Amino acid sequence: MITIRTLLIYAIICFSSSALYGSIDEEFVWVIVKNANTEKPVEGVTVTIDKVFIGETGPLGKLRIPLGETDDILAFYHTSYAARTFQRGQLIQMNYQVSLRESVLNIQEVVIKANRVEQDNRKSAQEIRTIDAKRMSSQFQGNTADALALDPNVFIQKSQSGGGSPMIRGMSTSRILLLVDGIRMNNAIFRSGNVHNVISLDGTTISNMEITLGPGSVLHGSDAMGGVMHINTYDAHYGDSTEILQSLVFDLSTHSSQLTRRPNFRLNYGGSNWAGMTSMTYSQFRDLRMGS
């Protein structure tokens, strides 16, 4: 049987424990680090107080730091963000909420797939030409074949606006290898004449195209006697548990000389462990006329 004395002892223990935890919490404060542009929490930010390591922020961008003097110097470091330094008095006025801006790094162009290894373009033994999405969007192209024609070393044979067969150094189809994200598109039906399979790729989903001039049969086989066209598509971006929709793009392109219209709808969605991208394009081409 529980007596009044036992209940009083339990009450005293509980009160002492809550008072102890309360005193511990009063000696610390939570600091929150966010992205200055997106307002999303930044994970992995290193925090120091007077050059003494305190810890790193977690997935929610939070870190519990000890209280101190108002003239303490707190520094925040991250490999992808510009470092910032504050006095504790400034952080108190900011309610211990810190915003970091992403640092912009200019890196050299990197070839990823054409030689099957990641390397600098200048260190490649073969001549590799690159066409990026910015160049393709600034100079509207009716289809993927027209985008390849932006490189003067590629000749496009076409008898209609909705067609296009690339030729490199006088070779085409079964002597030119087509790769999409590292996957071979050439198959047994690629004959020696002109094949317009390249136009089946949606140009609005292409991030860049790498063109290897000359024989690449040592790496890819006899299909690459004339060269290699490697097309890289956009990557789907991960999100978080609160925002599934990452980006929504609608684009309408027109070409008055060819009477061409091409609306495009691109949706990027994802969570913390999964991501996907959906793109829908409708292309309308008129007749390609020659002479008068």
C-alpha cells in the first residue's frame, strides 16, 4: 500500500529532476543556420566559439551551443557556403538565426562519359566538342539534330523540318555511335544510309552534348569509327519531406523561318530519398521547301 510518505518522496524526486534539467537547458541555446536564398536549413555547418570547435549542425540546421559573454566570436564554416563571423551580441539580436550564402566556384569543363572516365577536356587525346543547354536555348533549334548542327564539324542531312541525320567526317548511322547518359542507342537496324533516330530525343531535356571527332572504336567498338555523340539529360533533384515539387517549367519556342512551334512542360519532383522528372513536348513542323 502506497503511503503519504512515499508519495511525498516521489514528488520531491520529480521536482528535483525537472529543476535539474531546467538549469541545464538554461546554460545552452539553439542556433539555426539557413540558406540565405531558399530559407532551407543547412546541414554540416561547423561552428566555433573563439576558435574552439563546438560542433556541426544537424539535418534541421540546428546546433546547441553554450551560453557565454556578448563579445564571444562565433564563426560558421561550410564547404559550399561563404564563411561568416559574428559576435554573440549580434546573434542575440538575430535570435540566433544565421543565413549563409552559397559560394560560386568556377571550374573547368569536365568530360564525363565520352572517354568512359572523368577527366579534363584539355587532357583528352581526342578532340571533344561540347554544346551546352544555354547555347541550345539561345539559338532555338527545331529538334536534336539541329542542335548538333551548332558544331561546324557535324553535317546534318535532312529532307524535311522534322528530320535530321548527323554525319561526322563523312560517316553516318552505323559508323557513328549515339550514347544517351552512357547507354548505347545503336542497334541492329542502323543501316549504312541515313537514319533519323536522333530526332526521337527531346531537345528540351538535354543538359549538354559531347561530340568526339575521329575514331573511337578502341573504347566503343566499330560503331564509333566516325565519332561519338554523347547526350546527357537533366538530372532529377532531391527535395525534402515538406516540399515535393522542386521546379515547374513551361517553355514555348517558335521558329518563323521554318514555321515551327514547340511547347514544353517539365516537372521536377522528389523527396529526401527519391526524385523524378517528367517532360512533355509537342512539336509541329511545316513543309521544308527548296528553290523558288
